[in-house]
Amino acid sequence: MSSPTRASGRIQEQPLMGDDEPLLGRAGDASQQDGKGLQFNLIIGTAVIAQAGIWILTATIWASVFLHPLMLFSAHPLLNSAGILLTTQAILILQPTHTTTQKIRGTNVHAVLNITSILSLIAGLVVIEYNKISHGGVHFVSPHAILGLITYTLFVVQALFGIAQYYTPSLFGNVDNAKSFYKYHRISGYLIVILALATVAAATATDFNKNVLHIQLWAVIVAAILTLVGILPRIKKQKLGI
């Protein structure tokens, strides 16, 4: 999460020095322009590559599901892919913010998107667990299932930690203490997205995919790479303490 500040009840608009320099590229290459809405952050710089990757991945999964007779289990890949799609948008919309007003608005939208994402993911978990229980199936045995459980858990912990940091900084003692953890929230967020994409890749080895959906591993890998190629270069290195 970003770190907007207020002074004397008025929002300070000036960005921090060097706060708009991305990991790859020049300063300002991936920064929200003054007067532009948050929606433009979804396509700034390499974001278009990330959008191509995540939408290709989502479309591949949804098409594979809807090309076959629907069942209760069908909701599992649909809900999980929707959750990852929403989280990707949450990241892309917040990354380019650099003034205080932008950060406040971006963080609020980031939070809403991520909360919606987690609700979708939890629903996906409930569906698969209900399906397993009703059919007497084994739980958390395959690499996909194990990675999925880890991913679900980290998503929830990440969200709770982020909400606490930004909206209830008193839990950390004061605002400055809460801000000192922002970079760890950002780093872990990127790692969780990578883990989520790896979990999708692992799903291609499951019996349901092999026998029904037939989603190809190479297609998932290509879409995941595109997504990360679009996200990672827009990382503001100063926000990570680099």
C-alpha cells in the first residue's frame, strides 16, 4: 500500500523525490498524470502487457469451463480465476500513484478490488471443499491443492495486514510504525501473485483438467509470463526501499 500523508487537515500534493521511478525505465514512465483518473493506470506503460496476459489466462479458463457441461465444480476455476484477475487490477491501479491524493484514492480502490478478489477466492475454496466432502474425495494432496491452500492463506493474511497498516495504524503504535511495514506488504503482494499463477499452472496436472478442461500448461505459462512482464517493470523501487 502507498503512504499518503496529511498536514494541518490539507492533503499534500507533491510526490516524493524519485517516487515515480520504476524498476525498469525512466522516472515518470509508469506514473499517473495529474488530472488523469485512476482508470488510466490500468494501461500506463507496460500495464497493457499485463492486461493481455491476465485476460488471456482468464478467457482461457472460462472458455474451457463453458465449453463443457456445467456442474458445481465448474465454479471453482471460474471464481479463482476471477479472484486473480481482480488482484491484478488492484496492483495495476495503485502502482502509478505518486501524489498524496492519488495514493489515497488508489489505495481505497486497491482495497475494494482485493477484498472482492478474496471473497471470490474464498467462494472458490468453499466450492471445492464442498465438492470433495460430498464425493468423499481426499483433501490437499496434489501439488495444486497444496499450493492452493498456501495461496488462499497468504491472500487472507496479506489483506488483513494491509488493511490494518493503512486503516488502523494505531495497531502498530503509530502511523510511522505502520508505514515502516509498507514495503514488506508490497514485496509479499508481488510474491503472492507469482504463487497464484504457479497454482494455476499446477492445476493443469489435475485429473479434472486432463480429462475435462484440457487447458494446456504452455498456455498458462505464456499468459503468466505476460502478466508478470507487465507488472514487475512498473514497480517503484523507492517504495521497496531500493
